[in-house]
Amino acid sequence: MEEYQLNFIIPMGATGPKGELGPMNNNAKEIAIFYNNQNNSGNLEILDCINLSSQSIFYTVDNYIFFDVSGNYDFTISGHLRESSTFSGCSIIVRTNIQNKPTVTNDLIHIQLSNGQEEKYFLVERIGRYSVPQRVTILFNKNNDSDASVENLQLIIKKLF
């Protein structure tokens, strides 16, 4: 393999005038949801929510997140799955469903430990398009005899324009 050495200097000119500050996007609709660490199967429990906009379109009731405005949404989830006993393939599912039809569901994000995998740090992003009001929940699935747990889980939902 040949080696090359770059031995030249890029000339630097005078600094130009400073331009005006561009527009700020104050219309962003975004929420960050933080969940309790959990080792029981079922819906994850919301620990805290932060609405990142002054006029939020998101609200929470019990352990559900709701939004009523149709459009495209960006979902970003991160956290840590761990299991050291039975390696049953525990999983996390971000599920959306129509608010007035809870049986009509969409498993938007599915994160699973593979057989023999003890832990997984993850960050997954998906985009969904919704034309009717939605309810969002996160499910944790595992076998009853498993010591699996989910930790440091957070979900950010952002309405795209």
C-alpha cells in the first residue's frame, strides 16, 4: 500500500459579514416519556413526561400516551434489556392503536433478545402515519420464570411537518 502525505496549506481569507439568525421552529410538537425500570410482564409504567413544546398535542392517562392530530410521527425509543436466567427472548413492543377501537393495533417497534443473548442496549427509530386519534403504549413480554428486566427506557414522539 502506498502512503501519501498532504503537504499544502489551504489559504484563509477574510471573515465575511455575519448574517441574520434564521427562523426558529416554535411549532415543534414533541414529548419525551421516561419509564420505570420493570421486571414484570405487561404495560410499562410511565415515570415522567416532558412536553417539549408550549402547545402540546400529546397527553397521558394512566400508562398511555394519546395524540389526536393526524400526520406523520417520529418515534425514538432507547433503553436496556437484560436477562440472565432462562434466555426466553424477552421483548419490548411499542404499540399504537385507534383510541376508540383498542383491538385495532399496530406493533410499530419490536425489540427482542435473541436466544442466548444476555443483554441489549438499543436505540430504534420509526416513522408512522396516522389519520385518526391514537393511543400509544409500551409492552414488556417475558416468561414468568425469567429474571428479564427493562431499564432506562425512554420514548420520544415528535410530530413531523
